[in-house]
Amino acid sequence: MSRFRVVIADFITDAMLPEREILGDVAEIVSLGASREEELCGHVENADALMIYHNIAISERTISQLRQCKLIIRCGVGFDNVACAAARACGIPVANVPDYGTEEVADSAIGLMLALTRGIALLNRRLQRHAGEWSYMQAVPLSRLRGRAFGIIGLGRIGTAAALRAQALGMDVVFYDPYVRDGYDKALGIRRVETLEELWPQVFVLSLHCPLTEETRHIVDARALAAMPRGCYLVNTSRGATVDTAAIPDAIRRGHLAGAGIDVLPSEPPPPDDPLVVAWRDPNDPCHDRVILNPHAAFYSEEGLLEIRVKAARTVRRALLGEPIRNVVN
């Protein structure tokens, strides 16, 4: 009989074959498929490990009810949807999977940039609905990427992967990240700025790759957008609330921001009255052609999804068997 009970809170609702292969000999595995924290009540209190993806958040209320939990693992990079301090106070380690999806998210960031800066998305949308002539002139002006500044906020694993891809396109990569050790920029052959005020005026494309913290919440707001050069682009594949998305429509309508590629929103799915979503859906609004919205999909590939499941399950196994736990974040 299984000795432990592992609960997958959300997202995974299939046969759990990767998890069973790694944990099946030591644990019973239960998938709840929850979409709200309230749905966990009565199902997680006796869990020996709790696996959480990105569909829900767990607060101190739930964590305080965990009677024998040896690990909460956030199956992903960001862990802002877990009350880490509350878990620490209860003696429960929280871990993440920091290296999964690195290639996928970096590829998506560059893909969004290319779709915007080469007019690919704009021309496709306008021609599709018979708006304007069948001509490249609808996207004029477009600028060559070589030599243009690709700005990065957050030079972790994904930010570094994006930097290398932008470098390969001949772009001038400049980043802001106060937590990166001195010399890392020299090893990569990219430029570092010490303040955001130095970064804003330089960027042609700004790409966010930072976690959501009190420091980074709305790190890009109306003031930041106004400080960026006219005709610049914004890409966010990190966390929705790092950008004040309500500031994007006005910046695009004024022609200051040439386009935005947004994979993540503060609320997912967004409410119908979200200002950015309303503008993006309106064919008469400039945002309709100049904003690309994706449903938090940058992380996904078949290989990446399997990787995250395998690595999360292996971390759970180590916790259950009393072995050292990797990537503890609290």
C-alpha cells in the first residue's frame, strides 16, 4: 500500500502517467483539477506533498490546514501564487522548477518581437478583414533590427536565453537586473545599466523576464512607457502584473508605443472589461492591429510540459523520502 498522498491541485487532469512512473511506488496521486482555492478544502489537509500549477493561488488559509505536508512545489518558474512566507512559518518548504521552458519562453519572446517589428501580425489582420490596400505600405515605417537595442528586465535563465537569441539577430542587448553578479554581462557580450532610468530611453524593444515581486509589480507603467522612445515595442512573457496593462492602449493610440506582445495578464482569463482586452478586440481601435495577446502559452511545448511534470515529480519524491530538496524558494 502507498505510504504517502500527493495532491495535484490544478491544471493536470489526465491519467498522470509521468507522475505515476516516478511516484507510483511510494505514493497515491490525486488530481483535483481545481480552478479556485476554495475547491481544495477537504482534499488537501492530509496531503504529504502538494503540486500546484498556475490556474490557482494558495493562501495562508489553505497552507495553515496542511497537517503533514513535506513540500509544496510550484510546477513552474514563478511562485507568486503561493504564500511562501506562510508556508515557511508552518515549516513547509516551497520549491519551483526554475529551468523548464527556458527555450520555449525565450523563443516566444523573440517570436512576438518579430511578429510586431516586421509588421507580420498587423498586415495579416488588416488584409484578413479587407482593411486598406494589399500593400506593405500599411505597415510603414518598419525599421531594421540589426543594431537596435533589445532591452531586458531580468537576466535569469530565460532572460539570458532571450539575450542570446537577440544577439544572433545582430541586436544591441542591454539589460537591467540588480541581482546579477558583476561580470556576467561581459561573459555574454551584452551591456548592463544600473537603473531603469538609464534603460527606458535606449530600448527599441523591451522584453520582460523577471519574477513578480513588490519591486517588479507594475515596473512598466504609463510613466515608463512615456520615457521609452517613440515607436518602441513591448513584450511580456514573464508575469502579467509586472506591466500596468491599462496603460498600453493610450500609449498605442498616441503612436508612442508601436506595438505590444503580451503572453501574460494580471488575471487569467481576463475579465471582459479589461481595458487592454476591450481595445484589442475592437477593430476600430489601433490596438486591434498592434497588440498580440496570448493565453499564457509561451511556456508550452510537448517536450516542455513533460519536462516540468517529470522534474516536479522527482522533487516531490526527494521530499517524501527525506532526501535534500532542490530549488527551495522560501
